[in-house]
Amino acid sequence: MLDKRIQEHMRHYIDTEVSTMISENRNITPIDGLRMFLNSETYDMLCDDSLNLWEFSPLAIYDMWENEIKTGDPRNSLYL
């Protein structure tokens, strides 16, 4: 397993990338995109170390978030 610092660095990178995708695709401010992501079940799953979602690409995490918004469950993503 990778060092905890690397996991935290990757999570920060994913947070930044996903919130940017949200803000650009929803035409909202970056801070609102970040708020939407941080308040999601997808983000909670990303923070669950047992799931190792920090290994996924930001695009895959964004797809999970979009599925959560559309269906109510991020697990409907094709990436899972």
C-alpha cells in the first residue's frame, strides 16, 4: 500500500480536477463546484480508505458524481 501522504496528495489532485469539471460543465463558480463535490456521496466514498478510489482517474470519479446526481447512486457508474 502506498504511503498515506501519497494518498492524500492524490485525493487533493482528484478534488481539484473533479470540482473543475463540475464547475465547467455546470457553468458555475469553481468554489460552488467544489462545494457540490465535497457534499456528495461520491466524495465520501473517495475518503473511505478501504475503497481505494484515489487510484481512479479524476474522469472516473467525475462520472461517479454525475451518476449520483442523475440517479441518486454513484455506484451506477460504469467505472464500478
